[in-house]
Amino acid sequence: MDILSMTAVSLGTAIKNKEVTVREAVEAVLSRIEEKESQYHCYVTVDKEGALSQADEVQRKIDAGELTGPLAGVPVAIKDNMCTEGLLTTCSSKILNNFVPTFSSEAVLNLKKAGAVILGKTNMDEFAMGSTTETSAYGVTKNPWNTEHVPGGSSGGSAAAVAADECFYALGSDTGGSIRQPASFCGVVGLKPTYGTVSRYGLIAYGSSLDQIGPLCKDVTDCAAIMEIIASHDPKDSTSVERKDLDFTSALVDDVKGMKIGIPRDYFGEGLDPEVKEAVLKAAEVLKEKGAVVEEFDLSLVEYAIPTYYTIAAAEASSNLERFDGIKYGYRTEEYEGLHNMYKKSRSEGFGAEVKRRIMLGSFVLSSGYYDAYYLKALRVKALIKKAFDDAFAKYDVILGPVAPTTAPKLGESLSDPIKMYLGDIYTISINLAGLPGLSIPCGVDSKGLPIGLQLIGDCFNEKKLIQTAYTYEQARGAFGRKEDK
Amino acid sequence: MAKQYETVIGLEVHVELATKTKIFCGCSTAFGGEPNTHTCPVCTGMPGSLPVLNKQVLEYAVAVGLATNCTITQYCKFDRKNYFYPDNPQNYQISQLYLPICRNGKVEIETEAGKKFVGIHEIHMEEDAGKLIHDEWDDCSLVDFNRSGVPLIEIVSEPDMRSAEEVIAYLEKLRMTIQYLGASDCKLQEGSMRADVNLSIREVGAKEFGTRTEMKNLNSFKAIARAIEGETERQIDLLTSGEKVIQETRRWDDNKGESYAMRSKEDAQDYRYFPDPDLVPIVLDDVFLNEIRAKQPEFREEKMLRYKEEFDIPEYDIEIITGSKHMADIFEATVALGSQPKKVSNWLMGETLRLLKEKSMDPEDIRFSPENLAKLISLIDAKAINGSVAKEVFEIMFDQDIDPEKYVEEKGLKTVNDEGALRKTVEEVIANNPQSVEDYRNGKEKAIGFLVGQTMKAMKGKADPGMVNQLLKELL
Amino acid sequence: MANIISDETIEYVGILAKLELSDEEKEQAKKDMGSMLDYIDKLGELDTTGVEPMSHVFPVKNVFREDVVTNGDDRENILSNAPGEKDGMFVVPRTFE
């Protein structure tokens, strides 16, 4: 039995049917990790001992009838910006190189309650700031489709781990596209839920008004099953929304008849790679053939999304990262003269270049004299962007477009020109600004053999429409060509 | 001719609210406790932690706002105030700048010069910081986050005060109001109420304000009065010698009777306030406001008027008793149990005040219950115990809130009212003290006092002095 | 580049953010911030008169907790990651009032 090629849901079923034990599954994936990690470097921390002991515990509970959920016993990888009690959590930063949380994030707790086995923590861009996982302080992650290319970011480790079968599914976080873009680059499915759907308690904050946790996985069925587990109303998170419609798996229906799909013309302009464009439009055709009504429209304001996002995200990040000061946890510089010197040195030595860049920008846009012109202005434009989507969703059920303008770039090419790198977020960023759900599903491969992702965007709280559309497309598309080396 | 200056004073008062838990987490606000034992990931700024607002904080803040005639901001938010300091676990304080919960209020104060209003510019909610302790041994500082996250309201007045007297009256008024609401015990000495004084001077008749300084570390009303005098003088001196007043924060040293400019923190004072994205807006409808209004207690002024009408006790007593809500509550409850108002007020005005002073306690700290005070008064009324026994029992009751009836039983303190036994003892005393007897018979009235004393001693204090006196006179 | 960031600005922002940059890093920071701000200036093209700044995307409001003690003594955990600890408190370099 080829355990590793199973999806999370099918493994869960196999475990339930006693075709596979939890330990067998965990051992299989651990040896895969051992085999492939030196090549791909998806993980910052692999918790072999912990995973094996969890496996036994979970198996016992399954046998006793205490754990009956669809993903009980299935091993999962967690992005390293989510607190995991007792397990090193670094945000891929030097400043948290020794930080062991004393509590787990709510999403992780929800997974554990459902019988998930935590394998370890995946690599990411430092503090989720980046689009290639190259700003990690612990080395880069390589794209399993072509190791000369990046896996995307900031949840690059999670996406690569799923693509390389180094886990059955993973959790990532998305502030400006950090789940969807690496999903697209690594040929896996990724979903950013509506803001407030998954609790942010325990997610180490980057852009608080934009961050959401979501799944990276092998197919849409897995995606829906994982969402049902991690979505919850959490009284510890004031921004957590109380939702009644969390039965995402009920949307796994192969039908888009009559569904109105809008394609923003502004997403298909200059800068979009022709192969990506072709693959995405082809996917739209598939949906059309299945009965959807597909139409082009003008979304507008697309080019303003990036400066708006960076102003807001940098501002919030500059404040969220103030707590890293060498006093309560994390890295403290060894030699210093006085308090303020200790702060400066610890932070300057502990943070990487991209993080420092954003902290400086964020502090500046909030500073006296500039607050109105930059920060408040960005919040006003954010309101306009939300309105543009509200108007669009008055007409359409789902918006369809590319995830990124290109497929995965080569390693080492992106960091030298930050603005060019930021421009790569153009299709994903406004979705975070508007708090909407967005899903990435593989829809093709370019001439270099690199995956292309299709993005489906929904109105707030409309994940089910996305799941249904994605599922229908997936059924029609057929199996997505998997990596050769298995 | 010397210029005439007037002092212009505004106050920023921080009040610690009497909630059981902190403003954004479920940690206890109880005093004491070993360092860092009332902490959690939220109030210590752990990565991934998030704040959730304590509803009681909002209710108290609105109550204080309504009681001080403020307009309640029915749509308000929290903002982050960013600055680095070790007592600030997130290196930002959650406060309210742009939309404070209350605005444009006023309180009436009365001084010798008469009544006037002091305007309240705004009241906002915020979290307190932790405590820093300086360690001389290792030349470092130590941080305790027990107080981090304790809820505060900051009351910012308009610069409407002109003298130390007005400032004290304003603070007394605020304290009384807030104590009556139960929102805080407002003790300057303990830090549950902190006042920073903003002071400037200008020539009498001038329209513009002068440059102001801010003074901190004012821990008593005396210190506040002295600081105001001191700073006024200092500023006048500067101006008359042609110098300018520098806008700065000064720390008052009450021992030395002078202030000095505080070492400026390395920070530029640019707090980069922005709305906290982790907290959602507060939207208050009129229903909510009316609920808070309905819960407002009878305030001191009304209470004083009512006591005047209802109870036959001196006005001075009324003033003192209503000066503390707790004391007033005890008074009313004891009277409600049937005790005569005058007797209750005597115990409060007499022994209670004496013991409070002796033990440096606040009326808010009175521990004994109305039930027990009522019982004590009943015992006296029934002549079950005499005056000095009563005082003795009261002292124990003051400390431990014992049930006086039980205590008197247990310790056998009842007055012996058996006239026969008493007569016998008196006869013995007369027999044993012939000199005093003779003195008395020879006209020394005071000698009977000695005999009373001897009788009381023999009776171990458990006799009614009046009766003893009577019996002695009869037998002599 | 329309936005020329001065050395003073970088110094100032460094103080606010408690970051100490090397001379080289400062030069790079000036350039980066300048071009980022040029890009952000684009927002000035949009007419936002009458538009309220939107902090929160959804009208979630009034999220409260009850005034009930739910936390106990978590000191051991709270101090478990401290770089310096003494007598149950966090050790920091000497502060001054």
C-alpha cells in the first residue's frame, strides 16, 4: 500500500478501517522526511519522538472509540509561526531561536482534538514577511518540482512538505497570499478562509487585520475536511467571528450549473506570464463547459492594492514585533551598555533584513506627521477596495483569476528587488484587505514543468461556493500530475 | 510694580478600577501575591496572545463618565500607544486616544471662595504597566508583571483650577464620586488613584496660557499642595528673572520639597497611536447607557440631605459618615436592623474613627459588619455589658468582626446584675478600705471614685458602674 | 525618486523601532524606504474624500469577557523562556526613573 500517496481523508478512512495503523502512517512519513529533507528542507523542526508517541496515544483513542473524526491519526505539519506547546517555535527568525511556547494555538488544539499527529514545524519567510521562504534565518526551502526554484512564501515549507509527501497536509498562514501563492508554486491546494473564521490565538502576529490560518493539502476534499476541524469561534480572539455554516464538506458537490463566475480584466493585463494566463483561462473554460456562466468584468483599484497592503501590514507588524526585546523570551544580545542599547542590539541582530525593512517602513508611516497621509489614507483605500469587491459579488458568485503573475522564480533572484517581489502579490493581496476567502488549486504546468495555480475568490463567508467550484473543476481536470520521484 | 500672576492647573488622574480581573485577560487583580503569579500569556506579551475586553471595565468607565456629566462616546475604540520600556510587556500600551469613552464633562467643587465647575476634557480606558524593582546587588532591574494589565481610567481635566485648594477639592470630589460608584477605592497612598499636575502661570488678565510643566510622584494631598506652591514659585522666579519656562516633566520629591526635571527617556515622544486591530469597536446603545444610569447609587450630596431629614444626628456626624460610602452603608444597615441612629453614629464617630486613625486605616477598610455592630448596641441597651466592656469588645470586633454576643458569652463578660452579689462585694470593699470611707464621710466626694474602682476590680469589671455608685452611696 | 529620506529620518525611525543599522544598512534603508514611499504615494491618485478609514472589515463589535478570574499561577511557564530570571522576576539592564 502506498501510504504516502494517499490524501489525508483517504488515510483517515484507511486508519478507521484498520487497513493502516497510525504508527505505520507516521513511520512512513518520517522516513520520507529523513530521505528528502536534505534536499528540500521543508522543516525547521521535526519532532520524531513526539510524533511517534502521539501516534500511539491517538491509536489507543481510536481503538477505544474516543476519536472518530475523518482525520484522526493523520500526520500534519504546522507552519512555524503557530505556537505549539513544548515544541520549538521560531517564525524562522533568529530572535526566537530558543522559544518554546507554553500553550498551543487554537487551530493546533482543534487539530489535536480531532486526532491529528503533529510532525513538526515548517520553514517560512521570517515572521511571514516574504514571498519565497528565502528570508528564513534557517536556510531556504526548495521547490520539490524543481529544486532550483523557490517554493513560494511565506508558507513555503508547508506547501513544499505537502508536495513532497513529507506530510499529509499542513497548516499555513496567509496575510497577503502566503498560503495561496506557495500552493500555486508547489502544485497543491491552499485556502485562506474569510477573516475571523479560524482563531488567531497562538498565531504569532504579522498583520493582525489581515492574518488568517488555513490548510495546504492534496485536494479539495482534504481542504474541506481540514477546514471543518480548524474553524471555530474562539472567545480568546476578539476578532473571531461566530459562524453557523461550518459544514464545508457539504459543498463537495460536482456541480456549477448556473454559477456566475467573474474574471477581472485587470488581472489579465501586463505582467502576467502568457503560460499562466493560458492555463487559468483554460480552467475557466472547463467550468464554463460544466455549466457556469463565465464573464469578464472590471474589478478596478487593483494597482492600489499593493501600496495599501504594505502600508497597513508594515504598520501593524512594526507594532506587533515590538514585543521582541530580549527581555521575556527569545534572543538577547550578549554585550550591551544599558537598556536601550540592549534593545537595539538584540533586535538588530535577531531580525533579518526584510523584517527590519518592514518595521522601519511601518514605524515611519505611523509616525507623527505621516499618520494621516499614509496610514489613514491606506485605510480609506482599503474601504474602497472592499466596496469594489462588494459590487462585484453583487453580480458574481465567484471571481476567478491567476494566483501569481508567474510560476516559481529561481532561488536567489527575488530579494534584490523588493518592489518587484512585492508586485508578485498583486492578485492575492486585495483579498486579504477585504477579508475575503481565497482558494488556490493547481490548473496546469508551464513549459519548465512548474505548477500553475488557479485562484477562486469568494464573498465573505462563502467558502462553500469556492469549495464547490474547486471540487467541480478538480473532478473535470482529473488527477494533477504528481512529482516523478516517489 | 510687581506683576500679578495666576496659576493655571489641569490634572491627569489615573484611577485603578476595582474589577476582579485585569482589563484584557482573566488574571486576578488582587494585591500582594508573589511576583508574576497573577500573569498569563496575554498580560506578559507572549507571542500569539490576544486581548479580550473585560465588560466590567467598560461599565465602570461609563458609570464614572455619567456621574461626572460627560457625553459618552457611543462608538469607541482602543488604540495602541507604542513605546519601549521593560514594564510594558508588548512595548505598546493599549489605551484610547482618538475615541475616548467619555468627553466634555464637569464636576462641581466647593472651596472657601465658593462653588465652581471644573471641566473634564475626556476619560479613557487603558491598561496599567508592570512594576520595576531595582536590584542593587546585581546592578540590574527586575520586572514583575502582576500589575500589568490592571484596568485604569484616566481622567483628564480642563485647565480650570487656579489653586491647590481647588485641586484638592476636585480630587476629593472625584474620589467621593468614584468610591460611591464602587468603581475604585481611590487611595492616593496605595496608588489606586494617581494624580499628575499640569501647571503653568500667566499674568492676571492674560488670555493665553503659559508654558506648562507636568509633575509626577505626588502621593498625598499634602505633597500635591506643596508641589503646586513650589512649582508656581519656581515658574514665577524664572519669568521674573527673564528666563523661559521649559515644557518638561518634573518629579516631585516631597522630602526635599522640590522638583527636578526627569531624565528624558531615550524615546522621542512619538507614540504612533493607531487603532488596535486585535480589538473590535465598542458600540453602546441608549439601552446600555440607561442600564448604567439606573444602577447609579445615591451620591453623597443627596445622601447628606436625606440623612438630615431622616435621622436625628448632628450635621457634623452626617458629613463624616457620608464621607465614605462604606461607612454610610454600615450606618444605614445598622439602623435598618433596629439600632438607634444616634447610638450608631456615636460608635462610628467615636471609637471607629479613633481606631481608624490609630491604625492608619481608611474608612473604606472597616471590617466589622452592621449585624455585629447592631448586636453590640443591643447588648449595651439591655445593660448586659457595661461601657468599658463594650469598648473592649468593640476593639476586637473592629479587628476581627467577631459576633459580640458569642464573644461575651464565651469570655463571660456579662455584667453581674445580681444586686445581692453586688451588695456583698460593695460591703466587702467598704470594709477593706476604711480610709476612703472616712474621707468620703468627711466630705471628699471624689473618694467614692476610688471605691467604685475597687468594686469594679473585685467584680472583674463586670458590674454596672452606675449601680455600684448607687449602692455605695446607699451603704455609706 | 521623489521621496528622499534623510539620515535624520533613518536615525529617528531607528530610535522609534529600536533598531541599530550599520552605515551600509542605513544607506540601503534610505533607498528602500524612499522607493517604497514613492510607490505608496500612488495612493494619492485616489480621491478618498468622504471615505471613512476602515480598520475592521466586518462590523464585529462588543466582544467582551466576564469579570471572573480564570487564570491561576502560571509563573513557571511565564518565566520558562526568560533570558534572565531572578527571584521570580525578569532581569533587565538597569532602568532609571
